[in-house]
Amino acid sequence: MRIAIAPNSFKGSLDAFKVAKSIEKGLLSSTLDVTCELFPIADGGDHTLEVFLNWLGGEIRKNTVVGPLGIEVEAEWALVENGETAIVEMAKASGISLIKQRALNPLKANSYGTGQLIIEAINCGAKKIILGLGGSASVDGGLGILQAFGADLMDVSGNRIGYDSNPIMDLGDISMESIDPRIHDVEFLILCDVENPLLGKNGAARIFGPQKGANASDVEKLEKSMVNFNNIIIKKTTKDFSKIAGSGAAGGIAVSLKSFFNTSIVSGVDFLLNKMNFIECLKEVDILITAEGKVDGQTLHGKGPFGVAEKARAYGVPSIILAGKADEIEQLNHGFDAVFSITNGPMTLDEAMNRTSLDLEETSRQIGNLLALKST
């Protein structure tokens, strides 16, 4: 039997490469006669940079930038295609993984550091920026990025807003007069891992705010600020991108970039799978196994595992998804033929994360044993 192993990373635990290796190890130790094809994936979120470079190569660069809560971090990015294109992963500069759980605060976090990486890429000659949006800590509408580009933001009293907090919370106006003129000659390609709009019950504040540390009161403040931000954008540009798929990703960054610059939004996983020649692999395999740390109904709206399962289904290949935590399994069965949680018994989150590799291996071994029964 030939099995394609195409997992996403387990955030805070294992990258996609290690997840794939753990699943392969479990299958090879089972009673199943199996050949494994490893396709570690990303969808614009964590480890998009590493997955991209694994398949296409490139030159890694590092720069010190302002992190999401104002503390400097060293962030990687890459030049590809003879230096004409830069790969920037937002999680590296403005990611939730850069902040301890107890310190998460979307009312303060911003995307300024991601903007700094983009400026560094332009300084190095990049004419195209491929920007992965997943894993962000901020809900700032991309205003931090605009500040890094040279934009002036004013609060409701007309005072200039600094870059040490979330500028969307008291936004009164946006001035693009001091923007770096080179940015208008750059093409932005945004890789999204979600399809959510900017506003409303499925928007940036209400869906992703709690994941980034917002309580119920914070969520309403963020939503109100997002509405105000969108109204200011419409007034400045006559453009309203708040309802397009992916406009709510990473706290609304696509809205700022599409409003002022040459910007396209694409599915992160589809973009990367096309680069990886994944379809050719599907033509030769019997089963697909994918995985992610936590899966639920949201997984079916732009996340990497659903992207690979959807392509597998088009070629008649059944899919299995493994997860550290699986919720809303009935919904997940609309996208995957089988869903398995790898966690065995009650344990703390830290314990589960420390056991990720072992649990992936053991669950995969049992799946292999089960498939061996059918193949005999």
C-alpha cells in the first residue's frame, strides 16, 4: 500500500517535517506492507517559510525587528527566484508563538515587525512579496505594517499614534503621504489559511480575538475598532474589501494591503501544493494521512489539512486526519473520511505537547495494523 503523508505543523510542538516523520515511523513499524510519500505542508501559517524552502530552495535572511508587543525579536525570511521574490512569514515577526500565553493581548499587539521585514526585503531588491498570514498575534488591520512603510496614523484627537501598541484601538485617520514610494512598485501575494471576512460573527475580532487572548469585552472593543477602521479605509480609498474571503485573516491585514497596494489573496495551501507538484503524488497513492494540532469546523475553511484532503477526494483517494485535539467531528467528516485524536487519556496541555511525537507514532502504528487487516 502507498500512503501520502501530508501534515501541517502542530503549533508549539512539532513542525510539519517532524510530524510527517513520526507518522511514517508508526506506519513502518506496523504490520502493513507500506510505502510512504512525505509531503509536509503549510497554509500560510507557522513554518510556511520552511516548507517553501524545502521544495523550492532560497536564501535565508535574518533581521531584528519589533515583536508584536514591542520586544525585539530575530526573524527569518527568504529571497527566492534570483532575489526578485521574498517570502515573509508573519508568524516569524508578529506571531502568537512569540508571546507567552499569559501575556497575550490583542488590544496591544501589532504587526509593525512584519512591515519591517517587508522593507528589508525591498532594500534587498525584492519586487514581489509572498506574505504568509497565519499564526499572528495581532488584530490591528495591518496598520502596524503601514506604519513600518512610513504611514502616519492619527488618533481621534489628531495626535500621531506610535508603533508600541495596537493602533486600531483609537484610530482617527490614516495619512499615506510619507509612505516609502518603492512599495507602490511591489506586488504582494497574500497566502491565507482562513476564509473569514473582516467583520461580523465570523470576522477577525469575534473568531480570532479569543484565540489571541481577548475576553468577551475585548472582542467587542476590537469589533467596534474594526468597523471604524473599515469606515476610514472606505472614506480614504472608496474601496471596501471587508467582505472578501480572507479579509479577516491575521487581524485584517489584507484590507490595508489591498486598499493601498497591488495585492492578491490566494489560498496558502493551494499555492504551496501547486509548487510541490502534489497532484502527481495523489495519482500514485491509496490513502492520504494529514494532521494538525487542533482541528474543528474551522479546519474546513482554508486550513492546510482540508486543502490536501479536498484534492485527494478529487482523485478518489480517501483521507485520514490525526490531531492532538479534535472537536466537531461530525462536521470534520464532511471533509475527511476518518478523524483520530492521538491523545490517550487525561493529561495537561504541556504533557500532551511533550508526547506529540510518541502519540503520532503509536496512533499511526495502530492505523497501519488496521489497514493491514483489510489488505490481507
